[in-house]
Amino acid sequence: MEHKNFESALKALEEIVAKLEGGTLPLEEALGLFEEGIKLSSFCNEKLTEAERKVEILLKDQSGRLVPAEFRSEN
């Protein structure tokens, strides 16, 4: 499981979920995929937590308090 970014890990996780939902895998293969899926899920969660911390830092005022800010999409 060598994923360098959130997007590739999420795509791999989605593929694993699709295979497991198919219900036709042998037990050993399904367990192996499930284990890999758990690792990918942890990796994605870690990346999301990092992103959340960065956003919080960007939203802090000079005294360190979080300041609510409206999200504006550039679309």
C-alpha cells in the first residue's frame, strides 16, 4: 500500500469496497482486501485530519482564537 496522496488512496479504497460488495471473493482474498481497506481508511483519515488542522490555523485570529469564516467556492 504505497499511496502518496489522498486521492489515490481514496480511489483504491473505493475499488476495494466495490470488490467486497460483489460478494464473490474467496474468504482469504476478502480478508486481505478488508485489511488493506482498513489501512487505506486510516491513511485517508490522517490526511483529512492534517487538512483540518491547516484550515484551523488559517482561520485563527492574532490572539489564537478560531474565527468563523464563510466558505466561498471559486466555482
